[in-house]
Amino acid sequence: MHNFLVAAAFGFGALIGSFLNVCIYRIPRQISLARPARSFCPNCQEMIPWQQNIPILSWFLLRGRCAHCHAPISPRYVIVETLTASLFATAAFLVPIPTLFSVCVILSILVVTTFVDLEFFIIPDVMSKGGIAVGLLLSLLTPGLHKTSSPLIAVALSLSGALAGALVLFLISELGKLAFGRYKVKLEVPTRFTLVALPPDDWQILIESEPFSWSDHFFRKSDRIVVQANEVQINDTAYQNIDLTFFHDRLVTAFETIPLDRIRQLSGLTASAQFPREAMGLGDVKLIAAIGTFVGWQGILFTIAAASFFGAAFGIAAIVLGKRERSAKIPFGPYLALGAILWLFWGEALLSLYEATMLRL
Ligand SMILES: [Zn+2]
């Protein structure tokens, strides 16, 4: 019976994974999930018939190409389907039935946020805020999620998880602001500034002789540096009283958008500049609150600790292997997902291991 349940969960997970692919593609592009109802090829827009849309199998049968236009189909589709199937099967193996449904819901949310965050550096509100609402509701309906039979205690633990998580991440991000210092630079008199390229992929703005580098200030794709220039010379053109908005890859002014690598020369005078200040996006705080409603305060503390550990370990490994692109910041969401999954599957075991160790000390 148990084997059958695990196998059924794998098949069901593959189907859900197929739907999660639709969410991952459509939500950040603001395409309705309902219409078009059927999947379409992102390249030729042709609807995909059901027999070419069988989870996991179709991708291999079609050899990773669209049957209509033969454009390659991203391996992400088969990865998400296989991953979701494996997660659901593992959950069915480890988690008892009424709770299993709720665990599969948070697993689905984590899969979507991970792949959207990796590609777009955002965590959609519908997943994070929606996740908070769903987490509270499911705690009420399946209190086993919080290892209790009382719906009221489960909801209290659910709330404690959201609050503890949001509080800890908020404190971390405030400490980050203190550590990294300034967000707004005001100067008494207009001061000379210059844009300097630091090959292979970093840039900095020198104000007087103080450097503000891209690698220290760009965390998310939406981050920007704004320099209010009293005067500035961009390549061969001079401007007066203009706002320069620098994104990680381009400069935007009221007159034009210039890719950074097209700027041969940029210098001028400024009295005021603003720098991005959040080392951690608000999206991460909302996601952690959502995870917290499913795992409670103990689970969320574990999740944050584990995510920080994996993030640091991966960052160090990438630097040692020389694979790290400095401009490409690694999003935090996927590490949070990893930490949360460990807790959902093996949290109780980890907790009793911890308690046993503490007793011995
Ligand atoms: Zn196509």
C-alpha cells in the first residue's frame, strides 16, 4: 500500500510539475494562468496537443524540441517535472496522509519561487503573500503540519513561524544596512565624479576618490544608483542638471538609454547620489513569512540558518572554482527553499538529534 502511495505521488507530482512550469513561465511575464488554457510553444506560439504534453516523457520523446517549429524546449520543463515528482514521492514516503497534502502545497510554492527567482531575481507576491494565507488556512485544516492535533495551537504556531522569520530576516537586513553604510550621499559642494570600468564585469563610480562599486551595490536586477549631476559629460555630449540612473548594465537619463559598455567616458559634478541599500529583498522577507506559516518558529529558524550556510558554502565554492561572476548576484530564495525542504522532510529527526546532543553536553 505504501509503495503504491509513493508511486502515485510521483505520478501526481509530475502532473503538478507540468502545471508549475506554466506558473514559472507565465507569472513573471504577467500572462494569465487561465488563458490560454493549453500550453503553447514560447517560440512559435503554437498550442501543444495533449499527447505532446505528457509530463517528463514528452520532453524525451520530442528530444527537447517543439514538434511544430523544432525550436529547442528548455530543459527546465523536464527538470521541474522530475523534481516535483521526486519531492512529492519523498513527502509521501515520510509524511502521514492528512498532512501530506499541505506539505505538497508548500513544496509547489517553493519550486515555483525557486525557478522564478533564479531567472528574474524576483519572488512573485502571489506566491509569497498567497503562501502566507494558504499556510495559515492549511495549518487550521491539517494541524498535523505542526505536530499537534489542535487546530488553534497549529494556527498559533503558524503565526509564530511567519513572525519569527520576518523578524529575523528584517534584523539581518538592518544589520546589513549598518555594515554597508550609506544609502544617500550628500555633499556640501558639487564634487567631481567619474564612471570607471573594472574589467571583466565590474564598474564603479568614483566620487572624489571614494569608490562605489557595482559588486557592492547591485543585489537585485531592479537595483539602481541615481546620481544627480549638476553637469556631466557622457562620451561627446555635455548635459546640465540631469539625473543619471545606473542599472547594473545600463545608464538611463531623460534623453537616452546607454549600455554601460558603450560609455567611453563619463564624468561630471554631483552634490547628491543614492545607492541601493537592501542587501536582502523584501521578496525574501515575504517568502520566509510564507514558509514560516507552514513550518512554525523552530522550522523557520532552522530554514534561515540552513539557507545562510548553503548560500555561504556555495558562494565560497564558486569563488574558489573561479566560476563566480561578480555582477551576477545569487538570489537567496532557492537557498531558503532548500532549507525549508530539509526541515519538512527531516525536521523532527534533526530536532531530536539536536536535543540529544544538548543533553549530552
Ligand atoms: Zn514551436
